[in-house]
Amino acid sequence: MKNYRIAVIPGDGIGIEVMREGIKVLESVSQLTGDLQFSFDHYDWSCEYYAKNGVMMPKDGLKRLEAYDAILLGAVGYPGVPDHISLRELLLEIRQGFDQYINLRPIKLLPHVQCPVIGQTPETVDMVFIRENTEGEYAGAGGIFRETSPEACAVQSSIFTRRTTEKVMRYAFELARKRGKYHKLTSVTKSNALNYSMVFWDHIFDELASEYADVQTEQCHVDAMAMYMIQRPQDFDVVVASNLFGDILTDLGAALQGGLGFAAGANINPERKYPSMFEPVHGSAPQIAGRGIANPMAMIWTVKMMLDFLGHESYGECVLSAMMKVLADPNAITPDLGGKGTTASVGDAICRQLHML
Ligand code: NAD
Ligand code: IPM
Ligand code: MN
């Protein structure tokens, strides 16, 4: 019997709602397999916590998370607390503090899900983004100077270290080698304008490309990439991008796969020196929070990614199969997909399917 200790941070808004379903699914997996157990410790670090305590998490927050096998996070951010505080002091603090420099985000259209781009199918929309997750524009370096004067200016520096850039690219090349599609890696760049950071990025990419000669490579400027992802998503297999570009393009990718309700993600520290954190791509969606209609598929797919990471890919595949069975029933799905299902009814239906597999 393998017992995993999981830290659960539901966060805010629909983060709390979809987390319940993610945990339900893990409990079903545990019951079904009989050889996996999860013990969940819940942490109420969130905007509500901030309102009470003036901080998003306690000072020793990272220390308290350090010994877990994994962290599950719902979503953070709610009106009333400025986003740069809620996100920097919790989500980004964990990603950066635990050196989770890989952000793995699959973009895959599942059967029965409508793609807004005409003619796309599960065969044509099937790629994985590797987003650098600790540096770039998110490094937090800069300042606002003389804000009240007419000479006011703001500087937001982006930082690219060789160490992290190279590790992220190697991870992406290795994945392109492993994935069965085209053994192809696309690097997102913008070296026509960003003459330091992206030129540096391109040099490292070129260097590694000659080491991974069996992997087909392509370099696309981020603006063109946004267009190509709509025009010819079938051409992309593994994509590597800097933090900000990866952030933007993975929301575009989410649209291709049927919306943010499907976009799953993993923040990985590949050395396993620190715990990795699993969270859907979407936010706390204040407009729909509290109504029980958020699509929990992204969270449940995220749970599948956690199972994969823990070495239980076959159980991960079962979760994905159960999701696909539920998607086949137009009455079962949530309103974002045109159905009348609720967050809880979708979670329940997936658990029922798991028990029938
Ligand atoms: P959002 O992802 O919360 O919502 C964008 C749109 O997608 C909204 O229309 C929302 O209703 C819809 N949506 C998102 N997830 C959905 C789901 N599971 N089912 C159905 N519809 C879904 O992004 P936003 O509105 O830009 O941000 C809201 C808050 O969340 C902000 O505070 C933001 O900073 C934060 N945020 C947090 C995370 C995170 O914690 N990982 C990620 C993104 C945004
Ligand atoms: C994401 C989110 C975060 C990011 C925000 C909320 C800080 O948009 O996980 O994609 O930009 O990384
Ligand atoms: Mn984002």
C-alpha cells in the first residue's frame, strides 16, 4: 500500500468548488485500486485568509509544504485583494520558492468537445506546452519610480538565466523525443524585438538543437505563433516558451480545447528536491463562483497529471477515460459546454464511470 501525503490549497472562488471534485476522484481511485492511499491536509490560504490575517500564507508557509509528496491548488485571487498581492504572495511564491521551473500544460481536444475553430478534431489539436515557470517577466525585478511626479516610470525587468533556460529546453527536447507525434519541438521567440532575452533564448535553443538532432525543430515569433495555433494546430507537438509567452498562449490553447474548463497544468520541480504543485490553468472565475456550475474537468485532468507524476500513469489514463465517457453524454456536462450539469454532478458522474471501468 502506497500512502501519499497531499497538501490541498483550494484557494478562492471556483478553486474551492472544483477542488472538491478533484479530491472525490482521487478518493475513488484509491477505493478502486486498493493499493493507493491519499492523506489530504487542507490549507485555507486564500484571499479570505488575507482579509483576516493580512498575509496570503503564514511566514513559514513553504516550510510547512516542504515534506508533502505533492501540492494540489484550486485557484487564487478574488475582488477585494489586488491580484498582484494574492498571486505573488501565494501561487508565484510556491512556484518560485520550490523551483518548479517546468510548467507542463497539455492542449488536447477530447472527443465530443466542440472546438471553436471549424474543422479541428482530437487528432489536430494535440500538443504540450512547456512553459518556463520561475523567471522571465515574472522574476519580480523592477520598480515604480517617482510615481507622483511627471517623470514617473516603471521598470519590469525580465531575467533569463542560462541554468534554467537550458534545463527547461532540455526537458522539452526530451519530451519531444518521448512523445509519439512528430518528435518535434517548437520554440516560441520574439528575438526581432527582444534583442537580449530572446536572442539569448534562441542561442541556447540552437545549441541544444544540434545535440538533439533526432528532434525536428521550429522557431516561431510569439505573434505569429498565436495565429498558427488557430490556423494549423496540427503542426505542433511540444512547444517551449518563456513564462509570459507561455501564459498567454496556453489560454489560447485552452480555447482550442473547449475552454479553460479543460486546461490542466503541473508545476514541476524535476529534481524532486521540492514538492511539485498541480493546478488547473484557470483562475477563480468570480463571475460564476458560488453557483456550482464551474467545469471541474480541468481540475480532474490536473489530478490525472498528479497521478502520472507519482508514477501511476495507468490510473491517470483511467481518469481520462472516465472523463471522456462523461463527455459523451450531452446532459451530463456543465453550462460552459452547453449542458445543464453542475460541478458536483460532473464529478459524481466521473467517479461512477471510474467504478464501471
Ligand atoms: P479566470 O480563469 O478566472 O476566468 C476567465 C473566464 O473563463 C471567465 O469567463 C470564467 O467564467 C471562465 N472559466 C474559468 N474557469 C472555468 C471553469 N472551470 N468552468 C467554466 N468557466 C470557467 O480568469 P480571470 O477572470 O482573468 O481571473 C479571475 C481571478 O483569478 C483573478 O484574481 C486572477 O488573478 C486569478 N487567476 C488565478 C489563477 C490561478 O490561481 N492559477 C489563474 C488565472 C487567474
Ligand atoms: C496562470 C495564471 C498565473 C500566471 C497568474 C494568476 C499569476 O494566469 O497560471 O496561467 O500568470 O502564471
Ligand atoms: Mn494564465
